[in-house]
Amino acid sequence: MAETKREVERKYEATGETRLPDLTRVPGVSAVVDRGVMELDAVYYDTPDLRLAADALTLRRRTGGEDEGWHLKFPVASGIRDEIRAPLADTLPGELAGLLRSRIRGAEVVPVVRLRSARDVRHLVDAKGRLLAELSVDTVRAERLPGGAEATWTEIEVELADDAGDADAALLDAIEKRLGKAGIHASASASKLARALADTAPRPDGDDTAPAPGPETAPGTAGDAVLAYVREQVDAIVELDPAVRRDLPDAVHQLRVACRRLRSAFRSYRKVLDRDVTEPAGTELKWLAGELGAARDQEVLTERLRGRIDALPRALRLGPVRGRLRSWAAVRARGGRRRTLAALDSARYLALLDTLDELLADPPLRKAAARDARAVLSRAVLKDHARLAARVDRALALDPGQDRDLALHAARKAAKRTRYAAEAAAPALGKPARRVAKRVKSVQSLLGEHQDGVVAREALRELATQAHAAGESAFTWGLLHGREEAEAAAGERDLPAAWARAAAPEVRAALTR
């Protein structure tokens, strides 16, 4: 079973002659305890073309030390990484392989570097003997695999303790200041692996042949702007995949949004990218977002209903409403999670990732791609805005009821598309596009709240039916249903004013200047 550890550390250059300063002069550090020297032997794995290293990921199998086993590290921020650990085994554990799937896909993972380190460890403790940080002086010998160049160096590593209490980055800052005064400065390499790869890289063999460059788009053109946005969303999908597998907060939502943004860009910017090529990918993105939606939608719905119940006075909570909601939600959450992971493990999903890579490598550019970005992108945003206007007008013309609910949901989809188109155009169009995105987002939020209420009412009817069948009171579920109806009506009354702000003539006119 893998476990996760948040690693907060800093690395410093050193030599065999480097002497550590007195670190008890660092505020909060009362003693430096010598823990002796341990021998570590780690083999680092990657694809032959080093895809993991390109994304600053580290995969290793290490023996020696208290944490021997398989380690997979994901960057979180500068000096901060999440390390997922799995027990020592001869082959890569399946759980770690899954976290790498969006990057390695069908590629083989092979040993690329072996690092053997003599680690001289010191514990920095406070007045009560509690560990604040661990400092190690590592003498490293790197070997490129198989049978390549070797390199050696010495470095200092300072890592914050897991349970350091009030100790935080300020402690690391104070230690760094003390080391700096002793002439010890930050390492130029982000990790041992990065340094090993650089120091043992094969020398050029004199072959000047280089791969043919891919298609390029001139800066300031529509093609350049749209492809930059597309690339951003593709990268987000790949990067969010392991976060979803780890069940990190909001990861499913963010991955789903990246799918929608990408599909929306394909549809909004058909004048730039050939729809015959992008539409099949868009269909697959819709499928993926739908598979992800089962888990995300259930999560949002459960949180909404839980909040509604908690807001009720105790006297109006009749029967085991919290318990029924928990059991009802648990069944659906398990199914949604399984569905999400099944999609990410499917051949269909991996084929989609390959298709997106191919699209970026050989983009299906149309004639408009070579034109000025401002002119092409502004027309696309205005066209989406006009579609949104038609859908809002149609919805407002209907009487309250199911037909209007469906029309408002269609308007919500158009609002998302308009907002995403404006966000994609913002780097080229600047403030006018950002203003459109902001005002349309307000309309989208209002319509989203309305649709959430529609879904909540359906769930409340189901819960009331279950409660009645079990001999429980259905009063609370009916009360909540009525409140959802009242809020939906209030939202529909607020929509004309919100839409008027988003449809103001000056907002649209600014896009054409």
C-alpha cells in the first residue's frame, strides 16, 4: 500500500572540505544531534526519452535507509514535492505505474541513473528534543545506465520534519541564512537526478543531423494564440491525471474543466483549426468529461444537500435525514469513483492523449491561423456571445417549468463556451476579452446555481421516496424541495439584470476596436 509524504527541502552546494557552521545559533534550534552515516543505493527510472525528467518527476527504487522502497515524487512548488512511497519490490508497483500512465502511456520504463550516496545525517531539535529538520551531507556517485559516464559531487540537504509543529519555511530561511554566512549557497540543480542527468549526459557524437522542426506559427497570429491555449489545456489534462488518481481535492473538477475548455476551443475557433480533425478529438473529450462528471457531480450535490440540512432548525429535521443522505451518497460516490478510474485506465483515454499530442505536433491550421489574432479571435468571441444571447432570450420567453429549465441549461452551456473563448483570447485582446469573460462568468454562475437546484430537486424527490418506503418522515425532504424551488425562482428573476450587464453594447463594442 503506497503512502504519501510532503517533502519540504532545500539543497546546497558543498565539497569534501565544506564545514558546517554552528546551527544552534538558528532561532529555535537547541541542539544538533549526529545520527551517523548511512549508505543509500538508488536506481532512477524513466522512459528512454526522459519524459518524467522533462516534467520534473522522479521515480526511483532505493535500498538502504529507513524509507527504502519505491519512491515517486511530484513537484508541488519550489522546494516542495509530494513523495509517494511503495514497499520494496523487484518491479514497479502497479499503484505507482497508474500515477505515471498519462505520461508514459505505452512506453517502457527503464533504469537511467544509479546514485550511491554516503549520507551523513544530523537532526536539528528544539529545547524539548523534538525534531525540527534533518540536515544531511551527501557524498554522491552517479552512474549513467546502462554503463555510461560517471560523476561525483557533495551536497547538503535540509528537510523540514514531518511533525515540526510551528516550524515552517521560516526555519528553513533561518538555516539558509546561517549557511550562507558560512559560504554555503543554494544548489543550481533542483534534484540529485537532474544533476546526475546533466553531469553524465552523453557527449555529442559529431552528427549534426537534427530532427526536422515542427510547424511553427508566427507570434501575434491567430494560430499562435489558439495553439498556446490548446497546449495549456492538454498539459493540464496530463498533469491532473495523477492528482485524480490520488483523489486530491478538486482534482476531478479541474480535469473536467480542462477537457471542456479544450473542446470549447476546438468549437469556437473552427476558423483557425480544421474541424474535420478536431471534432473527433472533441467527441472523445466530451466522453471523458462525462465519465469524470459522475464523481464530481455527486460530490457537489451531496455537499449542497448536506449544507441545506445543516442550515435547518433542529425542529424541522424529522427522522434520520443525515444518516439517509450519507448512505444514499456513499453508494453513488463509490460508483462514481470506480467509473472515473476505469476511464483513466482505458485504452480509449490513452488513445485520446496520443491524438492530442499528434494534433499539437502537426496542427490542422486553416488560412485564418496566419491572420492577426485580434481580428480573428474577437470575431469568434462575438459569435459565441450572439449564440448565448439567443439562448438566454429563448429561455426568458418561456413560462417557468421543465421547458424553461432545459432552455436555461442550454444557455448555461453557451455561457461556458463564450467565457472560455474570451479567456483563450485574453492574451491577444487584453482587457475587453477579460471583461467579457468576467461578466459572462456571472451569468454562467447564476445559471449553474439554477441547474444545481434542478438536480437537487430530483435527488430530494428520490430521498423522500426512499424515506417514505422505509417508514420515515418525508417532511424534511419536501421542505428542502420547496426551498430549492423558491431559490430557483429567485435566480430566474435575477437573470435579466445579470444578462443585461454581460450584453451591454459597450462590452461587445470593445472587442471590435
